[in-house]
Amino acid sequence: MTLTRAILPANSTAEAIQAIRKILLVDHVTLHMLNNPTTGLDNPFVRTTYPEGWVSRYLLNNMAVTDPVLQRAQQGDTPFFWSELILNADQIRTMEEFGRAGLGTVGYSLVHIDPHGRKSVLSISRVESRGWDEHIEAHVDSLEQAHMDLHVKALAEAAADAMGIPHLAPREYECLRFTAQGKTYSEIAIILNLSEHTVRSYLKLARVKLNCVSLAQAVAKAVRYKMI
């Protein structure tokens, strides 16, 4: 399956980057809109396959300020290998944090600017460096098209956020989507390799976020919002 064929039918940007991760056999994929596409304010839209714990740590410690990948992307519009980055002391420490977390520091980033000046960066990374340059070269054309497709999908999601449509965490979304397909708690638990109690918790959170009194109402609302 090509990257574009995987992205276009995806129900969300989060689902699309997971598809890219699987097809390219990389460890992580991140799409970062460098400014809020609906308000123009510094309120970034980010979708990533990094663990939620790491994302929380990154945000709480304001690591974007010393993230060399993000800083480089903000300064230009050309793609780059992370090995090309010239790091200062703070940026070295940030990349070391990535390494200690087991997230990998071997990466490649593409920068896209649309006709309205809205910029996004798509980054793919892995731990293993062997054959990385050749791997990127083999997929660079499809990555560029995938980035443009993701950019458009992200703009649509950001616009939905601006209209007050609630955002569900990936697991909440998945559980709600399988519920809409008629799956039971136990069936969803098996599919997602979770406990039934955890599935019930995710669905409760989704219902609360959607401001619904029942799960059926939450599913109907999610369908109406075109979330599932």
C-alpha cells in the first residue's frame, strides 16, 4: 500500500501517521503544525506516535524551545536529516533525553508551506542508523506527497477544534469506533489488547468529553461530527 492510499481513507491525522509508521517500518512519526492554522496564534497542532508519557514530559518541560528539529524547521523550508543539525549545548541535552527515553535520534524531517503561508513539519525517526539514508532516498517522493495530504487533513481537524468539536485521545477514539461497529467491551478488549475495565474507562471518558449521557448518544454524536 502506498502512503497516500493509507492516509486518504484514515479517519484522523493520528490514524494516518500510524499507517505511515507501519508502512515505512520506522519507530515514530510526528506531524507538527508550526502555528495554529485557524487563529494564527502560537498554539501548535501536533500528532505523534511518541508515548503519551513522553509527550506530557516534553510539554511540561517546554522542550520545544531546545528541540533542534523544531527549531531548524521554523527557520527554513527544506527537508533535512537530523544528522545534519549543528547543536548547541541545550539542544545536545534535549537529544540525549530522546535517546535515554529509547525514542531514537536518527531522523528525517520535511517542511511544507501552503499557499496561505501555513507551515508544518513531518518527522520520521528510528533508533537504528544502518541504511537510513538509503531508506529515505527510496521513499522521499512518497513522503513529500504524504506530507501534503497530512497537512490538509490536519487543517481540517484544527478547524473542527476551533468550532468546539471535542478531541478524543487515540484509545478513546478507537474504543468508540469499535463500539460504533457493534463490538462489545470484551471484543474491543481483545482487539486492542486491553482489559475490559480499561475499555470501559476509555469509553466513559469519550462519553464525558462528548457531553453525552449514554454511549449510544456518544456514538451518534461522533458520527454526526464525522469523528468516526
